[in-house]
Amino acid sequence: MTVTELSELRGLLRGGDIKYRVVKNTLASIASQGTSVSAAREAFRGPVGVVISFDDPVLTAKRVLEYSKKNEKLKVSSGIIEGRFCMLDDIKAVAELPSRMVLLSMVAGSLQASIGKCAAALSATIQSFIHAMEALKNQRSS
């Protein structure tokens, strides 16, 4: 890849607080020993670029795959997501997921809906009791 293409990739990744580095294979192999990245030691062959994100793995996968579609020189072969070695198909599956914030809002929405249904059920029970008491009162007063 040319310097311009690498700068474009880094600019795209920088928007999501993601780092891209080209690394030497021997140094990457030595640095990965004893870590969850050691599963990828076999992938350290030929020119290797490393994408590092500490926030959202879904956003990282989306951006890297998006750029690799635009520029065929960037080939994604494997990666480590949340400490697990992933091949290209796994990375594509992760990229299809909604972002972390969307997933969190979906969980919050479903929790809120459950709590709302519980509150409505309790309120309906109390309302039914009140209506029954008023009917009893009206029946006794008549």
C-alpha cells in the first residue's frame, strides 16, 4: 500500500479511536508470547498490519472491512476479537452486528418494557380491586 492509502486508512480508523500499525513479524511473535494474541502467531507471515481497538470490536471490524472493499491491496485474513482467534468469516459476522451502543440500548429497552408491563399488571390489579370495592359500597348503600 502507498503512504497515501495508509494515511487514508489511518484517518478512517482514527475517527473510532482505533490504531493501525505495520509490525515486524519477529517482534509481533515475541510480543505475543504469553498473551491471548499468541493464537495468531501463525498469521505473522509476510507484511502484517495490526489494528488495535480498546473500545468497540464491532466498529473496528466494520471499518477495516469497509476499507478493504475500497482498496483491494488490504487483505484481512484473521484477527483476535475479545481474546479469541477469528478467521475472516468470523470477522465478517462480527461486522454485521449492531454497534455496542445500539446493543446496550436494545437491552435497556427490553428491560424497560418488561418493567413497564409489570407495573401495568400491578396497576390493573389495584384498579380492579378499587372498582370491586366501589361496586360493593354502591350495592350496600342501595
